[in-house]
Amino acid sequence: MTATTPFYAQTRAQLARLGLPDGDLHLSGGSGRAFDDGCHFRIEVPTVNSVNAAETLLSESRRRGFTINRITETRGMYRHTAREIGEYVALGKEYGAEILMSVGPRAGYDIGASVQTPEGSRIGYRLRGQEQIVRAVEDIKRGLDLGVRGFVVYDEGLLWVLGRLRTAGDLPEDIHLKVSAHCGQGNPASAQMLEMLGANSFNPVRDLTLPMIAALRQAVTIPLDCHVDNPRMSGGFIRTYEAPDIVRVAAPVHLKTGNSALEGHGTSPTPAQLDDILRQVEIVIEFLGRHCPGARQSTADRALAPAGAGTRTEV
């Protein structure tokens, strides 16, 4: 069921024929979907930009009795040594956590000045020129050689290239391509386009309402990656009380949790910030158990399995 407005019926019907919802959705029902293991949500901690931070988060979460399913590095693989990348991979295997690493070349690291201006900042982390496409693919290949199987992609053109290379057998079939929120996509048509281009999960812009998130779920089958909280420089919101509803309308969903401890993106957390991240993750898991006890979190080992969305289930 769509939003309450009765207007624009012809356009809504035309969009519905394209496989899109005819509006943002009421929240009366759940998504009806789950991960392949039958579970509804996984916990993702982004901006984990050092091996020491990853080890602290994974070891401490185990000691405190809760699970982090996914660790996401966001500085870029080419900012890390081969030894460091190998250590990330080893930690993922030890703790049963999915490790995602970011493609390194991006506009912010390039020599162009436009991205540093208020108008140019809109190009975000996208790639400039064909050589950066070549280098981005090389960054992926370096990561693959070091054991990485999950990658954060910031450019739709690169996603298209990687999806085609994977289909052609030039890249492994089991690699996970996650589209970053920095791409700025936040509507069902864009979500469906990204899925068609090869995305295995999609991180929409951070400030969507629950009906908007529900409409995204209706448009695609891949997991959504939704922020429950965010760094101050990206709004600083904390949606802890909305986490149960996000799971209900968006499952299968990765709840991106803990970034409210940070000032911005691309940084390396301090020890105090790591403790705040752990506290926020623990609080979110507590709220889900309290207010949405039917929602199931994947166990640590299941996070290493492909994040499909083929199971039909209700929260």
C-alpha cells in the first residue's frame, strides 16, 4: 500500500508496470524477506580503517557476548600494505565476520580540484577518466590476491564494469559488490538499476524515512545496508528506536551501527571511539531483542556465506 495521496494515478500505474512501487509505502506489513539462512538482520560496523580497530571490535564484541557480522574498511585498499590487508582477511576468518574493503582510487584522492569545491563535492568518491577505471580494477585484483572477497564500490560505472567482468569469468563469481551511500542513491528506480548492474547489496543515502526504505525493499531483492546512526559530519543522527522498524520493513538488512562515535568518514577510530562504537552496537542489539524479539540475527559463521535474499519469512 502506498502513501495516502490519491494523486497522479496514471504515472503510478505506469511505474508499477516497470516493477517499481507506486509510492512510498505504509508500514502496516513487513518485508516478508530474509537472508538465505532465514535470519532478518546483520550488524555492520563501517569506517573500520585499521587492523587494530578491526581486531578490537571483533574480539571485544565476542567477549561482551554479541555479534558483529560485517566490518567495512573505507579509506581504500591502496592505502593499506599487503600485510595489513592479509590481517583483515585473517580476522574475518577467525571471528566469522564478513570483511569489506573499499576500492582505493576515487575523486577525493585524485589531482583534480573540483571535488574540493562546494559544487564539485557532488562527484563524491566517483572516478575521473579511464585510467582510474583501470586502476580501480587493479585495486580489486590486488585485494582478491590477498584474500578479500567483498568490496565497497563508489562509482556506478565501475559497478557496471565489475559486474560484466564477473559474468565473463574474469573475476570470481562469489565476490560481493556493495554500493556505498556516497553514491547518493535513495529511490527504488536507482536501487533497481544498481541491482541490474551487479550490486549484491545497496547502501542508500542515510536519512531516508521508513516508508522510503520500505519502498526500496519492494523494488529489489538484494540486502539493504541501512544506517542506524551516523558521524556528525553526515548529520549525526541516532535512530536506535527505529532499528526494529528498519529490520521489519527492510529485511534482509545490514544495520550500519556505531559511526555516531566518529566525527567523519575515512578516519581511524581512537580507543575511546572504539568503546563508544561497541556500546552503540550493544544498545541496538538490546533494542531489537526488547522490541522486535521475532527478528533473528545471523550467527557469526553465516556472515561469511553469500548474502542472498531468497528466503520468504515474516519478522
